[in-house]
Amino acid sequence: MQLTTTAVGFLLLSAGLGICGWQFLRVYAKSTKEEKSSRIRFLITHHFIAFTVQNGLMGLGILFFAKNQALLPYVVLLGSVVVVWPALVGIYSAYYIFSPRLSPYPLMGFASLVALFLTVYGLWYPPSVSLTVNKAMDLGLDWQLSLGTFYLLAMSIGTNAYIFLRLARVTMDKKTRRFASVIGVLGVAGVLNVFTRLVLLSSASMDIRSHSFDTGLALIGLVFITALLIAPPIWRWLRGAL
């Protein structure tokens, strides 16, 4: 077991996403009971659960297997492949909510093929995971693994951001609009973070790409936790005191 900034970043993000899913259930618990609304609540909650598990798997795996060079590459590979779970849920949810007459299955099938490619390619050419001088864990993904992982992450995070930004535009309730806007903006930030790490900085030094990625993970997780868990009771207390 070794504490790294990468493990901390993934665990903070996992905690933030878990809190976000919990708050989503609270916000929409008293909404209409019609079948479509109930299904949407189930899908989006499922989406947050998938995100929480995937990031928690990466964080705990890197934390407990950081010194096990035999198993660590496969832990990272597993975390990359599991991204297909929130990707599939996100694609299906976006189609179900906004384009119910169109089939999500072609795009879901392509995402599944990408995950299959990552599995086969990653088992044949495992990631070269290594610890940097700044106590960050470089995931060691080559160009093929980086592109495949980025596609799945873009699908999973991007669909979530799209759903909530659309919700923020159409809802009349201020509380719901704020909640949806926070999630949507953080989703966009998440896509930019993985794009920077897996595409823009794929050939940069391990220290630069790992440190920037870990910082992004931690900041997004902390904003989730602060905006959805810490800030609301403080704001209510201040309003009551004034």
C-alpha cells in the first residue's frame, strides 16, 4: 500500500460522484411518479453508481497495488475497461430522454467493441505503470489504449454533462437549475481533463501529464463535495443567522 496523488484524486472523485448520486435522489424524490420519470431517475442514479464504482476501483487499486508491479498494470487496465459501464448507461440514458424514437444500440455496440479491443490489446500489451518523482502514478497507456480509454470516458462523462446541461436550460425550478448546472459544468471539466491527459499530453513527461491529471481529478471531486454537501448547510445557516 502506497499513497499517491493519483489514488487520492480518483478516491476524491469517487466520493464526489457518490454524493452527487445521493443528492440527485434527494432532489427528485418527490417528483412525478409516472413511469418515464421513474425510469429516468433509475438510469441517472445507475449512471452515478457506475461512475462511483469505476473511480473507486481505480483509486483503491492504485492505493493497494502501487508496489505490486506484476498486478498493477492489470488493475489499471481493468479500470479503463470498466469505463464501458457508465458509457453504455450514459448513451442509453441520453437517447431515452431526448431521442426516444432513435435506437441507442449502434453507438452502444461500438462502445462495447472499443472495450473489447482495450481488453485484448491491453492483455497483450499491458500498460507500463510507474511512480513519478512527485508521488503520482503514471498510468502508462500507449497511444492505442489512450484513444480507446478517452473515447469511453468521453461517452460516459459527455452524456452525463449533456443530460444535465439540457436539464438546466429547460427547468423552471431554481434549485434544480443550480444542481443541474453544477453537474453539467463539472462534466465538461471532466472531459477536458481526460482529453488533456490522454490526448494532448500523451507524449509529455510523466510528471507533467500525471500531476495535471491528478490535480484535475481532485479539484472536480472537491467541487462536487463542497457544492453538494458542505456549502448547502452553511448557506442555510447563514441565511437563518441573517
